Amino acid sequence: MLNENAQTLFGDFIKQSRDYLTSPGIMAALELDKLCMQLYPIVARQLGDLALSNSIRDFGRSLPRKQPEELQALFDDILSQAQSAGLAPADG
């Protein structure tokens, strides 16, 4: 965990989010929420991007309450914000 950075965690976030949006479930939601809780403070600290950080936090908090379509819209917004902040969407 000491070497985790925003880009590494963001890559994991993308993969888990896409997996969840394809096949939602309680356990997947819990794992993704846990990842969001690790990622959003790192984004705020390392990138200084509070809007992106808040979007990631809100995405995690929305699991599994929001419908997949609503979550997809949040996810798409996060991808756009992340690109503007300099985070690469990885290969997924």
C-alpha cells in the first residue's frame, strides 16, 4: 500500500467499475466501494483535484443503491474528469 499511487488505483477502479456495471452484485459493490475509499483521498492529495475526488467518493457511496444506468453516467463523468486531470484510462 505504501507504493500505491493515483494511476495504479485508478486502473483498478476502472476494471472493477466496468466489471460491476456488467454484472452488479452486493459483494462486487462492497469491493468497489472499498477501492473508492482508498482512491478518492489519494486523488485529492496527489492530483489536487477535489472535483474528481468527490466524484469517485460519490460513485462509491452510490453502490449498490443506484441503477446501473445512473452509475454508468457517473462512471463516464469520472473518466472524462480523470483524463483532464492527467490520469490515463489504462487499457480497459
